[in-house]
Amino acid sequence: MEIKDYIPRLMDKTLKENLRLYGAVSLEGCKWCGKSTTARRVANSFIEIQNPATAENNRIIARTDPAILLDGAKPRLIDEWQDAPALWDAIRYDVDKSGLTGQYILTGSVTPKKNKPKHSGAGRIVRIVMRPMTLFESGDSNGSVSLKKLFDGTKKISGVSELNLEDIARLCLRGGWPMSVRRKVEDAGKMARDYLEAVLSERTFDNPENDVAFSPVKMRVVLRSLARNIASPVSLQTIMADAEQAGEPISDKTLSTYLDILERIYILDNIEPWSPQLRSKTTVRAGVKRNFSDPSLAAAALLASEKDLRKDHKTFGLIFESMALRDLRVYAESLGGRLYYYRDKAGRESDAVIHLADGRWGAIEIKLGTDEISINEGLLSLKKFASNIDADVMHQPSFLMILTAATNYAYRAEEGIFVVPIGCLRN
């Protein structure tokens, strides 16, 4: 289906590739990230399960005779399928029976917990996650430095970014929401604040699937604590201490439930630790690096303005890292890879590690600061980290990179380490 003014997404290619391989694709992710719009461009027919005019009838038909809802030109899009979870099993059965690929696209912004399908759909339905737009997709990065080319062994890069720190702060507040990309600069941040308010009012939280009673006040405290510690492996104890200090004590069971909900609606998009083969017996620190699906949500939870970020360098740095992780994750997955982070008890770390399916990997240090001291700190940190990886087992890294906020030029620094402004990066 042709959609006017559609901004191309990296997911376009991924979705088509998976439809070629599988009978159905479940395209998941947070609300407003563009799932339905992207899916409609590929679909030849669709049904909106949550359409107010037909929602109740759709749920009844899904339980009694789901084949009616599956009838239509293929690929057929089932939008927000989780409102009628019986459709998942019906699609799995239909794909199994026909043996055909490219039959269905399911989109969903909530992962069912208790009312989930009986079958996983393994081999028939593949699940892929879509995220808000990267800077390259929104046109804020010129894409002059390609991660794919770095993995392929290029030794020379060049590029000039026009973004300054004011631009970076604005982009952090605006986020990668397709609806906000073309809005006025002065509206940056408002949509993300409205998004959080809309999420907090949804029945996703206050429904029988959840194990504890929901309190919007406590959830705001949790979101604020996560935002203050964004892009870091913050512990449950730290979040609970923040809640206690805010006058809203929260139990570990309630907190775990809230975090689970935030993951199920794709507000949280955590980064797993990387576990490579090391030269030493150093213990790799466990625990996920907690991140939001979009940096604007962290700024919204803190009620931070562009001026606030510019005055608070530490918070600005964390929210910039959150944006960098969002982009790197989308780029990595478009290349068939995964994004991790590394930190061990000896103090060696890498803010991000991209590991491809064929074993190639690259490490990235993320720096808001663009001065020589900050860049040198990043260089030393990357060299210290890389020296502890057993290259005989893991292979040498394809590249080491410092990803910066507003360095004007992309270049190759000492010992082959690349310095790249985020306004030049692409997949």
C-alpha cells in the first residue's frame, strides 16, 4: 500500500527479508515508532483489531471463528493482534497447513503475559523489534560513515557533521518518533511528555495480568529513577532507594512487576552484557544496562528542557548515550548483529559492542565531550578494553570507535581507532 510522505526505514528491508523466509512476521515495538505504517507499505490487506467500531466484534470472532479475520489478500496485516491473542495460534496453524511464506504481518505494542498464545510459533512466525527512528533515518545524520564498511575492513573514513551540542540536545528531547520528526523545533520534548502521560493512563498497567496494584505516582518515581540512571546497569536497590527518598517506598516485588510491564510495552530496551573469551580470569560484571527505547522518554521523565541538559553535563551525557545506543542497536540489527556492552571488575569497559552473526565484532566508546581530553580518555579506555580480549579465540576487532556528540570531522586517530560524530553515522 502506498503511503504519502513516508520516510524510509531500515526496517523496510528487514521486514521484506523475513517475509521471504517465514510464513508470518510479528513486528513488535513501542507505540508510535511506526510499526503499522511500515507494515502497511508491504501488506496487501489489513484489519485493525483495536478499531473502536469493530473491536468487540473482532475479539468475539477471533475466539469463535478466527479464519474470518484472516481472509484477505496476502500478506495480510493484523494490527495490534494482542487484543485478540487467539489469532496467533490461528495464524500459526494456517501457515503450517499452507506451507507458504509471506502470508501475515502481525503488529503489537504489548507482549501478552498470561493470556499469551498456546504455541510459540517457532519456525512459522518470526518476531522482530522495531524502534523509533535513528538519526540517519530522520535525516539528521548524513550517513557518511558506514558501520558495514568498517566491518568490511575499510581503513579510511571521512565526513563532516553539521550538528552542534544545541542540536544534539534538541534531538535528544525530540526523539525518533516519526510524528515528531517534522514538527517545529520549539515542540521538541512535548510529544514525549504526552507519550508518557498516555502510557501511564493505559489499561496495560491496571489489568488482571499484573501481579500487583498499579500506582501512577509510584510508576512516575520509577521512571524518574531510571531516567536519572539511564544507559547504566542500575540495580533494583538503587531504584528502591530513589523511591524511598522521593517519599514513595516500593517493594522489590512491585518494582520487578513495574519493570516487567515497561519491558512488555517496549518502553525499556535493555542492553545485555557481552561475555567474550578473555586473556585474564577477570570476572565480567553481570546485569543489563537499563535503557529506554528512545532518549526523549528519559528527558520527559525528568521534565528536562534543552536548557536543563546544556547546564547539567552529566545528565546530558547519559541521555546522549541513550540516543547513541538506540541508533547503534538499530544499525547492528540491520546488519544481522546484536548490541551489547562490556564491563569487568578490573575497570575495563566498552559502552557498546556490536557482534555480528559471523563472529566479527567492534567496540564503541560513547562521548558527549568533544575536547581533546575527552577523546584521549576514550582512546585509552578502548585500548585497555581490547587488550584483555583473547584475539586467538575472538579474532581481532573489526574496529574500535569513539562515537561523539558534536565533533565536526570523522577521522582515523592513533593506532587505527576511529572518531566519528553521531551526525555522520549509519548502518
